[in-house]
Amino acid sequence: MSKTYTLEEIKKMKGKTDIDFFNKTTEKDIMEQSISDPDTPYLTEDEIKEFTTPEERKKNDGKGD
């Protein structure tokens, strides 16, 4: 069972984020990290274009994709 925290407890918690590392990370670094992560699918531009918004899906419901 997970622990429940109050808002005050959360406000007092210290983050573990390395702010310096975060600020120095480039878009290229992020891309390289995501490509090397086996749990993250690397999608092509064509695959990304297939994504739709919930509004688009609602509009197309029942119209046969």
C-alpha cells in the first residue's frame, strides 16, 4: 500500500533533480537518450502524423476509419 502525503509534507520535500544537468541538457541530448532507451518507442515522422486528438476521434466516431 502506498503512503499518503499531506500538502504540507509535499511542500517540505526536497527534489532529487540535478538542476545543473537539466539546464545543460540539449534537444540533441534528449533525442539521443530517448533513442537509446529500449522502453521508449522511436517513432518516425509518418507514425507521429497518425496520432489524433480526442476531439478528432470523437468527430470521426462511427465514420469508419
